[in-house]
Amino acid sequence: MALNVRNRLGFIDGTIHKPPSTDRNSGSWSRFKQDDAPRVYEIEQRLSTIKQGSKDVSAYYTELITLWEEYKNYIELPVCTCGKCKCNAAMLWEKLQQCSCVTKFLVGLNEVYDQMKRHILMLKPIPCIEEVYNMVAQDERQR
């Protein structure tokens, strides 16, 4: 799971407790500070307007994923409130993020991929962003 790899799962499942504000690790608990708001706004604005345009699918995907990863570094993760993480907050968060990223990727693709977009959106469950990229890249190679 991506949260586990990034050492963020403990923030959600409650195994990592909030350190005192004097602790050097306290920044992990308050990434979204007032100072970060302009940068978060800029990233969200770019994410909402990013389009494939004249770029090939690979270049468009790379640009989107780079922005997306930067955005995820700024946003505050939801914290588990059940105490033992029986609520699957980490899994639900990751699923929500994946769906949002897939949607942004599909929205920005050129019209030539409209049929592929419809096909992907009909799949249950919606594939992860990597699988969606591979499907679109394969379609691009076949053109």
C-alpha cells in the first residue's frame, strides 16, 4: 500500500502519536500550514487545467503524476478515529485518491481517446492509474 511505503500509515491507524510541537517530527503532523496554502492552490489549479494537448500520452501522464505526488505531499491525511483502525481509513483514502487521479487523467486526454475513456469508466472497479495509463498508451501505440 502506498501509505505504508511512504511511512504514512501510522498517521491514519493511530500507531504514530502526535509529537509535541517542539519535536523535529512535528512537521509531519501539520504539513498543510498557512504558508503552504498558496502552493497547494497553485498545484490544484494546475491539476484542474492540465490537458494532453500536443504531448504524447507518456509526457502527459508524467506531468500529471508529478503534480499529483507533489499535491499528496501537502494535503493532510485523515486520521483514524476508531482507535484500532477498524474503519479502514487508510484503504478508503487510497481508493479515493486513486479514483480522483484516474478521473483527472481521463478528463485531460484528447478527444481521440473518448472511446477508451468510456470503456475505462465502465470497468468495475475502476482500475488504478498505472493500469489506466497502460491501456491508453497501448491504444496510442496502435494508432
